[in-house]
Amino acid sequence: MAEVLLFHHVLGRTKGIEAIADQLRDAGHTVHVPDLFEGRIFSTLEEGLVFVKEIGFEEVTERGVRAASELSRDIVYAGFSLGVPAAQQLAQTREGARGALFFHACLPTSVFESQWPVDLPVQIHAMSADPFFVEDGDINAARELVASANHAELFLYEGKEHLFTDSSLPSYDANATKLVVKRVLDFLA
């Protein structure tokens, strides 16, 4: 069974994030979900972004890196949207990573001034018409990462919702999320 460090999105550690973590736990995996917002949960992307701008995007990523320092290096790093930078930085630069799972976002590997470890497995999940993923260039970064790695998969789901895996949000897509969870459990097996 895998150990997973999972970082939440811009709305905080919502019930939907906990539900995904619980599904992985129910399959026998150990899942850590640090609260990068110290208990704050937001109801809109705009509210969450205001908070993140106040503390700084770099601070959010650094909080994730600090959370990882308390755990074994032999883990899978996972992130949802805003949580992807911390997960990607750790997977890409911290020795011992077992894999990476990116949901709704992906950054160019050059952001972390290193190449993606060619044999480090990664899955990237997003909706094919998600404006944040497509228009902000994440889809291009995801395709480049997949092309550079031996064990990488990009899964695009039909739709335009950004945080479609969070069951506590109106953007939730139960059918797509069911497939995401199946693919993630296969990845972790």
C-alpha cells in the first residue's frame, strides 16, 4: 500500500477533499492531508484567491514543503489545483518520491529548475475544456511532462469544470470522479 501526501485546492481542506482522501484510505493507503490554510475554508474561488494573495502563493507552496519534511521521503505526492505546485516541487526535487498525482493543474518542469525524474510515475487529471487548465497553459505543461517521462499519463475528461473532483462543490462531476478514483487506485496499486 502507498503513503500519499495530498494538498488541497484554493477553497481549503473541504469535505470533498476529505472524501477523496477517505476513498484512498478505504483502499488501504495511508493519506495525509495537511491544512495549508490553518482551518479556513472558502465558498468561492475568488475568496480563496484573495486569501492566497494575502499570504502569498509561495507561502502556500512552502507550507506544503514543510508538511512533507515531517514524513518519509518514500511517498506519493498529490495536489488539487493550488496544491499542485507543492506536490510537483516535492515530486520533482525531493529524493525518494514514489510518484505524483496532479488534479486540475500542472506546471512547466522548468519552474523548479530541474528536469522531471524520467522514471518517476505521474498521472495528471483535468477536464478538457477547463479554462484554468487550458487557457492558463497547464495542458501544455502536462503534455510536455508526459512526453519527457517514461511513466506518465494525462487524462482529460469531457467538460469545463475546474474542481470537478470535489463532491462538496457545485462543479462536482460524479461520473468523471469515479473514473479518476479508479485510475488513481490502479496507479497506487
